[in-house]
Amino acid sequence: MSQPRVYIHEVVTRDGFQMERVFIPTPAKIDLINRLSRCGFAKIEVTSFTSPKAIPMLRDAELVMGGIERVPGVVYTVLVPNLRGAERALDVGADEMNLVMSVSESHNRSNLKMGREASFEALSKVIAFAGRRVPITISLSCSFGCPMEGTVPIAEVLGWAGRFIGLGVSGITLCDTTGMAHPAQVALLAQAALTLNRSPEFEWTMHFHNTRGMGLANTLSAVQQGIVRFDSAMGGLGGCPYAPGATGNICTEDTVHMLEAMGLDTGVRLDGLLTLARELPALVGHEVPGQLIKAGRITDLHPMEHLS
């Protein structure tokens, strides 16, 4: 029996860059996205239409979206926080909008400065405004746990997911915002999510961080339950500025390497991706957490004298 296709959503230029301290020039962002576009990703999260004061790194959102070369078959998605952000995203022709709220009241107030019900009401207005023009997905932060509240019950996560499904969104991303998930928990939530909505047109995506070293194990657990879409960031960059202790996303090249070693088809051209990943430390000015650029693929063999 053929193995299922797994779809990789590259988020380095949004989620990955948002924590960087030194501004990455707009032309460098555009060049990176153009090269990533030729690597075979299902989606690229290009940028965020949030306030430049909140995320200065992404203050050039319009310039980046207007400057990239769009490759057929790649969905160019953007993060949108509110109605004004949705208007900006529509003006530059975003293929998809990703809206965000937290299933944790404490994290939502820290991140978005409002309670969850207020967030739901605000995002409902964005869906009503833009949902007929572009697909809209919802990212539910802290779906696997909140650093202020602890474990979030599965029923709570599914309750919010169900409310957004009722509004007609095209997909939901379950986010392990601070890397609190473990494989057994992932399996339970994946099973519950697929029970809630098994429509082949509906996109369930998992978004893992590697804060406690379980990112790839969690990815494997989700795959085993039937989840086929994953966010990841080249080099393992990223993190949430409003979540204490948050570190990078699962590393794209490490994730693709693992899945393809297991015989799964990601559609990603790993050679091209590795070339970009090896250039990433120079772009951001520091080393990155990814392991594959350090160790190489498991198929990269070495002469005996180089082993000890």
C-alpha cells in the first residue's frame, strides 16, 4: 500500500523571524521566499499583517508580499490579527489568511490583550469580512498546554475548534506554542480532532515546538494517527514572544529527512532546502538549532578513516 502524502508548511519567514533581534532586510526575505518556493512546499507562511510596533521584524509585510515570485501550487499564507490586517492582506493578494487565538485564557490575555470570547468575536468579524474571498485557517495556541495554566483539556480545545468550524473556516492548526506536548497526548488530541471533522477538504495541521526535545517524536505520533499537515521552520527558528520559555519550531529539514527516511512523501526537495538551511546562520547572524546541516543525512557515508 502506498504511503500517504505529508504536506509541509514552511513558516520561517513569519514565525521563525519574529523572534530575531536584528532586522533582516526586505530583499533578503524576498530572495529566501523565492528560493523556498522552488523547494516543493505545500504552503509558505510569508509574513504577518500585525502592528509594526508589536513585531518590528515584519514591518515590511506589504513589500515582501508584493515582491515575491509566486510558484503555481504553493499557497502563500499570512498571519492576520484583526480586520485592519485582513484588509492589508487582501490588498496584496494573499492566498490564505491565518487567524490566531489561544485556548488558554491567560495566554490569550498576555498575547492578544483580551479574553478568549472577545478574540472569538473579533475573529468572527474577520471571517465574515474575508471568508468569501480567501480561505481562512485558525491557529489555536497552547492547544497542548499553557505555561501559566498547565494542561488544557481536550474538550476545551475541541470546543473552540468546533465553534470556528461552524463559521466555515477551511482548517485549524493545533499549536504546541511552548513545547509542552508529548507523543501520547498528541495521539489523543489527533484522534479527537479527526473524529470532530474527517472531511478530506478540511485541513488539520499540527504546529510543534522543540522546547523540550520532543518535536519530532510528536510529529511522528501525529502522523501515525492520520495527521498529514505540519508547520515547521527552516533551521528550527522561532518562538512566541508572549510565552515564557518558548523556543524554536520543529526544524523543517530535520522533519523532512525523518519522514522521507520512513518512506513518506513530503514533496520537498531536500537538497535545495539543505542549501538554504546552511546559509541561514549567516542571514540571521547566529547558529541555528537544526541538526541535519551539522550531521548530514543518514545516507551520507564517510570513509573509514574519518570515523572513530
